[in-house]
Amino acid sequence: MKGEAVYMDNCAVCHDTKAAGPKKVGPSMFGVGSGCKAATRPGLRLFGRPMKKSNLTWDNATLVGLSAGPGQEGFPALKWAFPASPIQATRPTSIAYLGHA
């Protein structure tokens, strides 16, 4: 699956896809894209104030925007060690993978 390969190459180092997956630098992507509000997952303390105040909803449009990297217009000032998915055309494939992971 192309989306899985893109995700593994660009996102998996910081984000797991399992509900009870190992803690990594970033939060698990389990359930992301399901329409839940950002920074509302119980027990996760990694959210900064900008994300808590963002009122973002995790859907495909939000994920495509955020996958362009931190500091994009309309998104909170996030700090990432990894700049973003380098090829715009691959972003939707990795996001589609999240819906099936």
C-alpha cells in the first residue's frame, strides 16, 4: 500500500497508529480523521496552548493542511522535528492510510 509506505517513511518515527501504541515524540494518529476535536484526547499531555485553542477538527482537510508542515496559515504554531511530508502529492495517500490503519 503506497499510503502506508509514505506514512512509514515520513510520520511513523514520531507517530504510532495504534490506540494503545507506544509513546513517541508525537501523539498516536489512531482515530485521527474521524472528526474529533484537536487536543481533546484524554491522558495525552503533549498539547501546547495553540493546539488547545485552535478549535481544529481532525478531518481530511485539516490533516492535509497540517501535513504541509508547522506554521501554515490557519494552523497553530506547532513545533516539529520533521519539516513535513516533502512531496505534496504524497500527503493525501498517507492521510488515506490513517483511515485504514
